[in-house]
Amino acid sequence: MARPDRLFRLLDALRRLPAPVTAARLAEETEVSLRTLYRDIATLRAGGALIDGEAGVGYSLTEDPALPPQMFDRLEVEALVLGLAEVRLAGDAALAQAADRALAKVTATLPERVQRQAIHAVQMTYRFEQRPTPPSHLAEVRAACWNEVALEIGYEDNTGAVTRRKVWPLAIVFLDRTLMLLAFCRLRQDFRRFHLHRVSGVVVLDESFRPRRVGLLRAYKDRLRAEGPGRA
């Protein structure tokens, strides 16, 4: 592999893999020896790349405008365009606008030939059966997930009765026909899934559960794996 191609591949691996990335993993990704890998790291640093870390610890890349832009092949471009088109169909207005901005930013950094592939992608998405309009409180719930703060919600069950629940919102799940809120119920001390269209009277509480969100999500996924397929 030519050296410039190898360096681009190393940059891509540093951008793509969870940091810090061990030298052994980077050497495997770029198909070089550890000795060559260390030389390539030094070359990128000399060229202005901000790479933190060292042998035996792992490496992480801090993006810098001086670095060469990321490159996508045709199939990666198709995947981006198709995925962002699905976001426009499934999300609320704010998420749809964010998808448009994201695609515009990505496209602007691409070489002209790849820009044409993005603009004239050959794969499209369309749904004959449209999802219900996203509820008005979707943005508020999404912000609570990111900010890791508790919510008090009204929830209508299958009988039509509405009860108040205090929850730690963990994630919004997009299903075929509905949106679900995955949350940790403070009363039951367990995970619960709520149809967002049955949620009402959302109140943001002055109660943070940071930094428990990641650990709770990991525990939920472990439970799903233990229960087996089909128990999402």
C-alpha cells in the first residue's frame, strides 16, 4: 500500500474507532507492523495532526481544520443519504431540519465527483404508510435524555386511565409505527417503555441522574441479550 494511502487509512481508523485505540488495533486496521505504525503516527504528528497518547496506552485524534477531510466511497455516500432521508420521514421538524443541515455540511467537504454522487444518489426511501405526526413534546423529552434530568409525565394506559409517572428518560426508540420512550421508573425501580403518543403533561424536574444514563442503557441491553431475540 502506498504511504499516502496508508496515512489516510490511519486517520480514518483514528476517527472511526472508539478512543483510545491501541497501537495493535491500528496496526491491524492499516495492515502494517507496529514499528511502521509508530513511524506513521510520528509522520501524522509532524504534519499537524493532534494525536494524543503513546505506546502501551492508546491513541486518540483531536480533529483539526488542517487535517485532510474525511473521504467516503460511493456506497458510504449512499448510506448517509438514505439514512438521513429516513430521519426526515421519522423525526419531528427539528430533527428533519438537522438532517438537511448535516447532509449539506458533509456534502460541502467532499470532492466534486463525490458531491455529485451525494446529490444524485441512486437509492431513495418512501413510506406508503406514514408514521403518526411526532408529538409536540418530543423535543422536550429528547433534551431531557441528553441533559440526564428526570421527567414527570402523564401516561394513558390501554384502558384510557392516566397516571403520573416520575422517570429517568434514557432513549427515544423509533419503531415502525410508533415512538417509544425507554426510561427507568423511579417508583418501580425498573425499566419501562412508554408510547410517546400516550404521554402528556411533561414536566422537567430539577433532578439529575448524571452520569447513570450510560450504565443504565448498558444494563438494559444486557437484559435484552439474556432474554433472547424478539424482546426489544
